[in-house]
Amino acid sequence: MSVEAANDVGLWKFENCPIFADAHADCNIYASMNVDQLHQLLKGVFKYHTWEWMVDFLKDIYGAEKALELIDERFFALPHFSDIRQFGDKLTPVAQWTGSEYKDKLKVWLAALAPLLKGHPNHLKFLKSVTDFILIAGYYSHTETTLRYLQDALHGIRRNIHLFLPYHHNQSISKIHKIHSLFHYIECIKKMCSADNSDTKVSDVPHKILIKDGYHTSNKVDYIPQIL
């Protein structure tokens, strides 16, 4: 990227900054990048892509307001059971969820939304493939069998993703970075073991203790020095 182009998009050019590659001529930067369940799968593939595509698809079928009402009703109707989160009657207005809440939605959304997708079996198959992939990728250990299950889920995603691509501004799988990253998961797991080893949720755990608790114990005025 040229300096002019960098300035246009608000990027900075650092003067006299050594280039990393100059001192690491044989380093493959791509081989050092591992998978990230929290931001690639839960927040990326699930929230920003599949969930939003599904909501837009239901809006086309039922209308914008009716679709959101039906989604809220379906999640509110979920029965109480061990390890099943209750989302209340106003799920769709919530803009921000935690990683664990995304995973709780993922556990139940097929059962909740299947009646709304009656007559659209391939759309439902795509949602199931995404669900299978995310949950299997989260295993703490893998065998050739589980990796084969992961590959089957990937085939299901590839087979039916075209049904939802019209709801994305870029209708190419290779240019949807979070979706494209799925095709590297099996290779990364074989090379670097299970995906939980590199999940950024590990580094997010101290956030509550170091930041949130510090903020709540401050007087909320000029709180950064108090946290530090």
C-alpha cells in the first residue's frame, strides 16, 4: 500500500521502524497464525454472518417486524432444562453478547428456528452444518474420526452457503475472511493441536478481574489511574 493510500484510509506510516521480515527471512508469518474460536467462529461466522443472514432471510419471508417477533417468541418458548439458557422474550434487540452467550444461542437455535424454516430444508441444513462445525471445532482433543466429522460439516457449509450469500455484500466465499478461515481449521488442528489452545477467550478471562472489577471499585471519575 502506498503512503497516499494509507493516508486516505487513516493508516499511519512509522518512520525508522525496522521491518519484521528483514530479521526473519525464513519465517512464514501465515504458519504462525492459529485459529480463534471466539472471534472467528462465535463472533465471526455465527454472529456477524450466519445469524444476520438467517434474520434477513426470515425478514424476506415474514416481513421485518413479524420476523423479529417470531424469533423472540421461538426462543422464549424454549423449555427450562439443565444447561439451557433462558433468553427471555426480547432476544433480537440485544446488540452485544458474551462468548458464552453466543455458544448458548448456538446450542438451541436449530430447535428454536426450525419451524420458521419449514419448506426450506437446504437453508436449515446450512445452519446445522455451521452449528456442527463450531461445536466440533471446540473439542478439547481430536481423533481422525472427529476431524472427519469436521470435514463433513465443512462440506455441508460449502454445499449450501450460496443460499445465504445474497445477504452479504461480498458474494464470494474466499473474500469473506471468517468463512474462509474455516477451510484451514483441520490443518491447524493437526499441526498445533486442539483449537482451545489458541482461543482468545483465554486472554479475555482476566478482563473481568483486571478491568471490570477495578472500574466498579473506583469512584468512576478519572478511573484509569485508579485501575492501574
